[in-house]
Amino acid sequence: MATKNEVVTESEPQSQEIDSKYRLIILAAKRSKQLQRGARPRIDIDAVKHKPTRIALEEVIRGAVPFHLKTDGDESEEDA
């Protein structure tokens, strides 16, 4: 039996947690640009009734937008 902290549903994708409001806004803004350029929404939402910014924000909140955090070790070799 799983404890309260170990409960994981298989229907929900595993994604990183958004650690700040700033990161949430940056991710949503980048995704909104993709939607404005013709990308399809990754969640089931009526694109006619909702603006791309709202769709993007909802996608990020639901974990439908994958991302990874850069660390100091992820810099390109050109910077060295």
C-alpha cells in the first residue's frame, strides 16, 4: 500500500515541478509563441474560445510542456 507521499497515478505524466512564478511565466510565454506560430495545443481545450497565452499557461500548469533546467555544467564548449 502506498503512503500519502508515494501515490502516483499512471494517467498523469511525470514532469518537473515549477519552482517559481518567474519560470512559469517564461515557459508559458515561449509556449504561447509556439501556439501563435501554428503549434497545436497539447491539452484538450477549445482554441477558438481561449487565447494562446491562456492555453499555454494551462499546458505548463498541467505538466504538458517538457523542460529541463540548465546548470553551470551544461554550457557549450565555446564558452570555455
